[in-house]
Amino acid sequence: MSRWIDRWEPEDPQFWENKGRFVARRNLFWSILAENLGFSVWLIWSAAVPKLPKMGFHYTTDQLFTLVAIPGLVGALIRFPYTFAVPKFGGRNWTIVSALLLLVPTIAFAVLVQHPEAPFWLAATVAATAGLGGGNFASSMANISFFYPDRKKGLALGLNAAGGNIGVSVVQLVVPLIVGWAALGNWSGGSPTPGLYLQNAGLIWLPFIIVAAGGASLFMDNLSSARSNFRDQIVIAGRKHTWIMSVLYIATFGSFVGYSAAFPLLIKTQFPAVTANLAFLGALVGSVARPVGGLLADKLGGARVTFWNFAIMLAAAVGVSRAIGLQSFPLFLAMFLVLFVTTGIGNGSTFRMIPVIFRTQALRDATDGQEVLERALARARRESAAVLGFSSAIGALGGYFIPRAFGASIKATGGAQGAMVLFVGYYVVCLGLTWWHYRRRSFLAGSLPNLAQADA
């Protein structure tokens, strides 16, 4: 059955009220479900790795941090083709495919954890397949951006992203519960086989994956207006703001996924006396904060929210470093939760800036009549959707570099402060970039004049 919509005009108030809003919300719902599962699968190793030593896997601390980092690297790289897949194949069609691909890492994980004798290279290979879950975000965000009018993109993209991001918190809560349940008396005869229970941390997602793929097939749509070829999309690589926003997004989303991946193992290595399962709280508060960032950006302007959010982020990162040095877990947890909140708010606000920037450029360039203006705005929608996916791919590299930085720091010094110093330095750079390109009065009055009204 064909599910292509040929006429889609979300900027037309009458069209939006009569048809557009209902269709957009339906697609958003199923997009959130598929993306949530993608994040759960992507970060499944972050929750499982702290359990591996007790399961009989003899890997070094640096190797364990590598296992939680590898899905981040693969997920970042695979986001590039996933971004361009939506305009090529259709948002509905690609959601079905990308959901079904999640069967690969979940089944592979379930098999591997039953074999503690598995060499590190094999575990790393299986961990790499979890990166397929990371690709879903790029295609989902690019797809949903086409359904909503510019005035509502901030909240819509924030909800879509938050629904996906919270999958990290879900998997970090579920996996320890599964293992804990096994430890409470379900290992028979005094000879526990914990891998038989940890495998359920992979298998539990299988029915939900089938439901997500089926729901996408039945209830989602493809938009003809979103179709474009690779050449039309790749032009974004030549746009200055594509790269600036990608750098900022490394600091926001890269920090979210990187800290989420490393947080359980970081607690275990830096505060071994802490046995409570609290790691899921970080991803939870970061996910909940994301639509808040989009909503604040809709009301106050993405550039303003992003600038002040980086200032708070910087202070929170300093606080985390200080807490590690003092070996104060309450301070560590409090500062890290603040840091997670700022990653969520920053995710929402930076993504809100992208459509505004490209729409503003289109309005500036299109001065020769209504037809030219409409073509320019259509191009801006296509390019901003591509930039959403492109910048999310660049930003996701934080999911690899942050755990690797923690692992290297602990290996070299025994503590994580060295990595935190690097992160603080990067946030300083992003604070300066945001001010220089998007907050200076000369910019607002100069190169993109309409941004003063749209995103001050």
C-alpha cells in the first residue's frame, strides 16, 4: 500500500488545522517509539558492561570503556547515510527498515553474553552492531522536521528527541533489574549462569521492535515534498553554519550520549562503594529537559538559550571534576545531574537554531517575487532537515570520545579529572563560538538581519 502524501503545506494555517496537525502528530508518535527503541539498543552496552567482570569476562578497565564507546562511534558514522535515506526512500519506509535492523544487535548481544570466554575483538564487533540504533535519531529528526511548520518545530523536535533519548534511561534501569532479579535466587544449584539472564536484556526488545516496525508500516507517511537527491542535500557541507552548529552539537548531544554511555562504569570505577543503581537518572533528566530546551528556544530564541546554557554547563563540569577530587559522591551525583540537564536543554535549543538560521538565509536571498521566495523556503526546509541529521552525526561522536577520554584518563592517572578538564575547555570554546556568531550585536544587525527578530 502506498503511503505517499503529495500535498503538504504545514505553513498554511488552514491546511495545518484541517489536516496537517493530525497527520503530523500520528507520525510523531510512531517516530518516537522507533527512536526510543533505537536509543535503548544503542546504549545497551553502557548498562551491560559494568556487569561483565562478574559474568566471567576478563577485560581491562580501558577495554570496558572501549566497549561502551564503540557503539557511539559506529552510531555517529551511520547517521550520515541514515540522514540522506529519508529524502531518498521516504520517512515511513526508512523507519520500517531502521526498526527491523535493530534485531541484529539485540540478538547478537543475547548470544555473546552467554560466552564469557569470548575474545575482546569479538565483543567489540558485537558492540559495534549496537551502533545501528544510533542511526535512527538522524533519520527520525530529519523526517519529523518536514511535518511541522517552523513556528512549532522547536517543541516537536524536542519531543521527538526526548522520546528517543529516554530510551537510554530505560535500558540503564532495565538491565540491572534483570541481572538483580537473577541474583536474588534464580541461579540454581549454587552454579549461577548469569549470562542466561543478561541475554534477556537483549531479547526483551524483540517484540517492541516488531510493534514499532508494524506501526510505522500502518500509520506513518512519506512526504513527496521531502524527496531530494544526494546532490541537493550534500550542498550543506559547504554552508558555514552547518559546521558551526555541528561543533556546538558535539557539546550538547555529544555530551549527553557520551556521559550516558560512561556514567554507569564511571560510578563503578570512581565510587566502588556505591551499589545503588542510580546511573539511569542522568539520561532520564537529560531526556526530560530536551523538550524544555526546544520550548524555551521557541519563546526566547535558540541563540540566547544556548549561550546561557553553555555557561551553566561549564560551571557544572567544573563541579563534577571537583567532586571526583574530593571523592564526594553526593556532590558528584548532584553536579552530574545538573550537567545532564544542561545537555538536554542545549540539545533542544541548538536544534531549534538550525531551521531559524536556514530560513533566515532563504528570506534574505529571495527578493525577486513570491515564486522565488517559495522555492527558497522549500530549499531551506530541505537543507535544514539535512543539517539536523548531519549535525546529529557529528555530535554523536561524543558518544565515542567521552568514554574513551575517561578510560584513558583513568588508565594514566587513576582518576577521571583529566578528562573533565578537556571537556571544560571544549565548553569554553563553544560558549565563545555561540557568542561570536549568534549573540554579538554586529551579527544580529549584519549578516543575517532577520535573525534579530526570529532568534534574538
